[in-house]
Amino acid sequence: MKLATLRTADGGTTAVLATGGNSYVPLPANDVGALLAVPDWRAIVAAAFAAASGSGTVSAPASELAPLLPRAGKVICCGLNYGDHIQEMGRKLPEYPTLFAKYADTLTGPADTIHVHGSAKVDWEAELAVVVGSELFRAGEDEARQAIAGYTVANDISMRDWQSRTLQWFQGKAFDRTTPVGPLMVTADEVDGDFEVRGYVNGELVQSGNTGTLVFGPAKLLSYISQFTILRPGDLVLTGTPGGVGMGMTPPRFLNDGDVLTTEIDGIGRLENHVRIHAPVSANA
């Protein structure tokens, strides 16, 4: 099944089941994360679909889709995780994943305009994201695999000038409303094999990678993270980006005001976000 979070007329959000095109069945939860927190969420979705019988669906354009998990308790990201890209850069494969965190405030919708204030080096990072479906703590890989609710698309847009101010990446990764997520979550039971992850700037392909080359796959990542912090339903884990980021180009290339950033994963969907870059602040801000 495919789930999404839809903006409602009153300014709130609601979880929905995607039934094809722009048709959705409303679900009794404020968002997908809230739905996943209910132990029998699959039965709830099935009952809502049966009750709708084609007459209880709503239609909505892509612009009305909210961030999939607008209230995610934890958003944890992995860097340097595509083995082929790491090796082509002449680096050794890491023994442990490189992790950093974001807040739910960083998330935005799959068609939202992204406004960046105070950065002149805005970069793109197309990624597969994993949605946690059940509680995990000190879990093995098999248990972690069973706890995956599904997969979605994300772009870890990074402010490289802020990121390089210190050895810690956090400040370049946590700008509010700059990480698009969605448009849907495809449940794990519908996934067979690896994903092709692609990123485009103004229609030009700049990133392409297959998740089969991840050093730390989804289950391994969730298991590792759960060794030091509990993961709960609705938490989000970004698995890293393939080669082709702007910072790695010669010369480096960054997003310009008005650019269109597209992120797509076959079998899940695409994000398409206009980028507005506002005047940088001084280095002492």
C-alpha cells in the first residue's frame, strides 16, 4: 500500500491511502506517523478502504501533499554510504556509519517551494529514506528489517558554507523547511529488490545511484542506531546520497535562486521543489 499525508482545508493534515492518480482515502490519523503509532494500523487502512468503496475518496494535487512525517520524533541521517562513490573518491569504506540528526522542523512537502535564508552554497543530496514502523532498541538486523514500515524519497539539502564552519555538520543540515520528504510511503511488503535514486537540477541529471551499493543498508542502519537510541513508529532514517553532489564537482556547483530540484526513486515517486535563495547573512551571524 501507499500512504501519504495530505494538507486539509483548515490548515491541518490527515493521513491518507493513495489509490492512484490524485485520489486518496482519508484515514483516522493526523499524519502517517500518527497512523503508524497505532499497533493495528494495517487493519485500520483496510477498513477505511473497504468503507470508501470508491465513493469516500478525495482528490488533491501534488501541491497539497504535506511532508510525509511532519511530526517525526527522530530524523537521523547517514553520510558517505554509497560504496561505489566512496571508492571512486579514493576513500576507504567506513567501519561505522557517519550519522547526524535533524529536527522535524527541517521537513517540507514534496512540491513545496524551499526558501533558504543566509546561505550562498546550497547543495543537493537525493536519498532513499526509511520509515520506522515499530519500536526498536538494541535490535539485531532481522528484527530491524521487520520493523521497517516502508520507504520514501528525501533530499538532504545542505548549506555547505554553514556546514564547513566547524567539524560538526549539524548547522549546515538543519535549516527549517529545507528537507523535502514524500510524496508517498510505499510499505515494505510491496518492495522487492533495490532502488534507483536520481536527482535533477532544472531537468539535468546530476545524481544516479542504486541502493544495492549502500555500505550500510536500511536494516543494518536501523539496527546500529537502535544500539544507542530507541527508534519509534514514525521516525525517519535517511540512508545517504550517491555521487554527483555539487560540492564534489570541478568547479563546485551550487543551487541558484529559481532552480527546480527534482528527486525521484522508481516505485515510490518524485519530489519537485522550486528553490528560492535569499540574501546571505554575514559570516558572524
